[in-house]
Amino acid sequence: MRLVPEIVLTPDGWRRDTAITVTDGRIAQVGAAGAARAGDVALPGRALLPGTVNAHCHTFQSLLRGLGDDLDFAGWRDRVLYPFSERLDREGIALGAAFAFAEMLRHGVTTCVDFFYLNDGGHENAEAVIAAARAVGIRLVLARTMYDWEGAPTRYRESPTEAARRVRELIAAHRHDATVDVHVAPHSPHGASPAMIRAGWEVAATEAVPMHIHVAEGRYEGERTLREHGATPLRHLDRLGALGARTIAVHAVWLDDEEIALMGARGAALAYCPSSNMFLGDGVTRVPELLRAGVRVGLGTDGGCTNSRLSVFEEMRMASLLQRVRLLDGGALPAASVFGLGTESGAAILGLPAGQIEAGRLADFVAVDLGHASLHPATNLLANVVFAMSPQAVTDVWVHGQRVVDGARLARVSEAELLARVAALTRDWRL
């Protein structure tokens, strides 16, 4: 297959008269278009971009959208997350995943990390999420959560030994999948005991996968971890030997200068969720300082009920604007920088060869309508994509070389049917 857009964003910048050849889910060649060929996918009036990478999400939480919009973290967790997640059987979990994946694809997300913890002591729920990802067509990283805090619902909890065994089994089951990866995810310093975090780190090391963990999301976590373990959350991870190149720290809002330097020195990565941090009133992660310290950064939306939107293009905009107002610097995190965080850098922290349109990379693309008003005037197209583009400008999406959004419509599932099922499931849900 050859894609022939009007313009394509390559690592060298925008190029015209260019064709992208795809073979077996990867980009085989990016070169001159030349004469049209049989089977070409012509994309006149459209720009082709690398697909965006959602480095942190909880897909089932899209079903909880609107239930706790004005609550702080503790209120949201105790009044919304815990009680309503208990209502979800396996079919509901799969529906929530498909609903979230569909929205992401429509918004140009081609890879999603689902930090998943409704495990019920087995693999069946996780497999339902994986099946939903395949059905809708998104690339999935299932961050299989390890959780043992006694205050959480029973279905979340396991012993460290049980969790480690089950994560290993799930990794083995999907090690050779083309569009699914399984990673390790001890929940957080407050949701996972020291033994659970150590178990997660050991699995990550022996299975050669990243370890995702919520870290320093809000002030409450720092206060609690300091009280219970005598250290701040990030230092607690480091004392456990669980801060290193495999660590993907989610949020990392409340870090001091020494901790920022420590993250860089250990080679850790960050999944930054600017809209969620604002939504819950948690604070602003110090991203420019982290980048200067050598921390690798990707962008995440977090769950649909702690953001209400599932667009990495939106997170690019929010990431930049938040840092500008925090630093009183209109040049902080320019468009090209945050675009890179939401594409190539996000893919890199997950160990995926995606996020750029060049030979050898995964064939994950987003086509946008150059005629859409939000991309005009076309003085600086990349800046318009980051700061101005409407989701309605996204017309087509490819994942692993397969067209999964076609003419702004989902290609594999019925959006109307999904929405009808979501409405039926949540009809009586109220706080």
C-alpha cells in the first residue's frame, strides 16, 4: 500500500509530492510520489501526521464521565471511582474500553496505555480489554496493575506473589502480538505496598518491559508516603530500587529540585497528564526542568472522568499553555516540542518504534483536512495543529497500516451502536 497525501510531516519537516509505502504494518519507504500507481491511497487536501500516543489512561473510566467533575481526588475516588467501578462486569469493562478507544481514534490517538486494575484475580477482564482494542483497531499497551492497599475494593487487590505471577502470564501470552504489549504497573506508593512495588520492578527487569506507577500526583500522596515510609514518593521508589530506566512515573507533580535531578540521573521517564492534573486541582508538573534534567516525557489523558476528553492533541496544547503561565514565559514548550512529546517521545518511553514518519517505523498515521477552518491561515501548520486544530479536522487514521477511521467514521465498529450500549448501561447512574 502507498499513501499519497498532499503534504506529510517527516523528521526533516513538511514534504510535498511524497508517498509512504507500507508493508506488514511498517513504513517501508518514504520517497517521491512520482506517477500514480494502482492501489495508491490518494489523500488530496490532507496532511499526514504521525499518530499520537496516549501514555496514560484508564479506559473504563470513560463510563464515569460527568459523575464527579467538581470533586477533589479523595472525593472522586471514594464517591465515584470505587462504587461505580464495582458495577462493571466483564461486558461493561469491555464496553468502556471500546467506547474510550473509539473516541481516541476519532481524535488521532493511535496508541493507548490502559493502566488497568479491575483484575478480579485473573486475566479474563484484561483479555476483554485487549479484545476491545483489536475490535476497534487501536494499538494497546496494557499496563497491568498490581494493587494491594486494603482500602481499595476487593476486585483490585492481590498479594505481591499472585500479582507477579499473573503479570508474567499475561506478558507471555501477548509477547508476540503485533498491536498489543503488556507492561507492569504497581499502582502507586499509596496503592501498592513496598513488597508489591519491588515485585513489579523485578518482573519489569526480568521480562524486559517498562514499569508504570503513579507518583507524586497530589500533595496528599507526599504527606502520606512521608508519614508511612519516611520519604517522599519518588525517594521512596529510589530506596526500594524501583527508580530506573524502566520506570515510567505518571504525573510527578510534586517534585523538588533534587528529585528532578534524581529522575534524570536514574534515566526514568514521565507520563505527563496536564488536563487531569488541572481537573483534580493537583498542580502543575515542572516539565521544562524535567526535560533539562534528561527525563524522557510522553503525554497522557488519564481517565475519561478525570479529564472528560481523550485527545493527545489537546494535551499538547494544555502542556504548553500550563508551562507558559507557570513560568510567565510565552516561549515555554513551543509547538514542535510538545508535538514531539505526544508522538515520538511518547512512543519511545513505551519502547515502540512509532511517532515519526520514516522507514522502519510502525505505520500509525493521522490524516487531517487542510481545508478545515481551524488550520487556517496556513502560516505555520504545525503550530495550528497543536494550538488551533479542531478534532473535526481529523479525517482518517491508520494503525499498523490498517485504516481504522475512514472519512471521519470508525471503520470497524458502529459508533451509534457503541453509544446506544453506553447509554443503556449508565442510564440510572447518579451520585
